[in-house]
Amino acid sequence: MALAASFPFTQTIVRGVGRNKISFAISFVIVGIAIATLYHLLRGIDVDKVIAALKAQPPSRIVIAGVLVVAGYANLICYDLFALHTIGKHKIPLRVAAFASFTSYTIGHSLGAATLTCGLVRFRVYSFWDLNAVDIAKIAFITGMTFWLGNVFVLGGAVAYAPGALSVVDHLPPWVNRLIGLSGLFAIACYLIWLVAQPRIVGRANWRVTLPSLRRTLLQIGIGTLDRCLASLSIFMLLPDSPTVGFATVVVVFVLATLLGAVSHTPGSLGVVEAAILIGLPQYQREGLLATLLIFRVLDFFLPLILATLMFGLRELRLLARRAHARRSDPAVNL
């Protein structure tokens, strides 16, 4: 990533991050609370029970959860494809979009400061297909919209259906939380109505994006919703058999946990997601729930990160080899 200093895209993001002191303050508070929470909840935990819970996890459930994780990462391709088509870049091959989406999301979110790191990886991949810094910024904007629309829709619907799940976290009455959930759905409905009248354009100068039409926005919401549901279902499959907790409750807790992790900007949201889930699902014994979180982390974080790093590293080595070969063939060539 030594290229970072020379990218206009990077410089723009770094300046924006530098100005956003409020974001850093929020991140610091979230991480601080997460550390304190983990310290409180994990004190005196029985390691032998955690190991026993790990061994007791049926292999079939781990396989199913793994398949759901793979399906979730495959759905990430739709994020980039949708963004590319929205900004008029229709000629990018599917394999390139798949590689860019998987590596940028996995490596970027694992390193933290996802806006910067995801953008760098995308720029490195898409720049070979004549996409510039502005195009990458537009892709980041559209994929971000897809992520947040999906989260608001899923979380709003789940909270409206199971408001008590959020009450465990925010300690508000269920009826208040149901209103919050319905408000999220109402906000999406208002946005869809706003799109009906005419094509909506945001941005200025050369940074202008025509927002997706009503029909395409419904597809966009579907992509984000499928992402959140697959991820929630994968961790749901790994939860202990007892007590029985409804899927809607798990969706509320998991989606809220991942959103807190995203806002915290910590590498891989490590610690933040775990603390939020331990708080949000007090029905389970800590040892059993911790075992679930450890298995989920391996499936959803460590294994994809290793694969994405290997894929990206091999690609860079292949490019270096081509450059060296070209220079040997013609010393005047400067790739």
C-alpha cells in the first residue's frame, strides 16, 4: 500500500477523515465501552466450558453456517455490479467486479477505516480498467447506500416485529422501540416516493451521481437485505440449542452489533460486535455464546481474510512479474 500517498483518491479521503473529529470521538467512545463491557462480561469465565461448547458444536451446523457465509460474500459481488451499472461502467467483466468486491470488502474492513482501505483496494483493481478516483468515490457512495438501505430495512422490520430484542440493549419500552423500527421503514418509504417524480441527482461539478430509479432502488434494498439476512442466519445456526431465541431477535442484535462495529472503525469490528452480542443475548450462558462467536469469527473473518490477502498478493506478484518481463524485453517500457 505504498501507493497510498500518490493517489488523489487517498489524499481526498485522508483530508476528509482528518476533518471529521466527531467521528473519531464516537469511535473512541464505542471502543472504550466495548472494552469495558468485555472485561466485565468475561471475568471469571470458565475456559473449559468454552472448549467443551466448541467441541459440542455439530459439524453439520458449522458446514451450513460456512455455506451461508460463502453465500453472503458472493452477494457482495452484487454491491459492486449494481454500483458499476449505476455510474454507467457496464464493460467491467464479472470476474473483475467479483475480485474487487471480495478483496476490497474483506481486506478493507479487516484493517479498519473501511472508507479509506476499501477505496484503496478498489482503486488498485479498477484503475487497470480506466476507472479514476472520482469513479471509485462514486462506487463507494453507491455501495454505502446499498449497505445502509439494507440495514435500515432489515433492522426496522425486525425491531417493529420484535421490539423487546432492542429493549435489552437500549432499555426503552417495547412500544417506543416499535415506533423506532416503524420510523425506519417510513423513512425508506419516503425516500422511494421522492424517487418517483424525476431522476434525482446528487453531488456537483464532476462528482455527480444520478440516483437509481424506484425500481432499481428496490433491487438495491433487496441486495442489502439479503446480505444482512444471510449474515444473521449464519450466526443463528451456530447458537446453542437452549434456550430458544427467535430469528428476529438475533437479527436485531446482530445487525445492531455490526452497525456499531462499522461506526467504530476498528479492524474487523473486533471486540465491538462481540460485546454488543453478549449484551443483546443474555439468555445464553456466556461460555456457549462465546464459543459461537469464536466459530463465527473464524468462518466470517479469519478465513476470508486469509483467502483475500492471498488472492490480492498473488495478483500483485503477477503484475510485478509482467512488469519485469516487459522491462527485460524493452528497457524503454515503463509500466
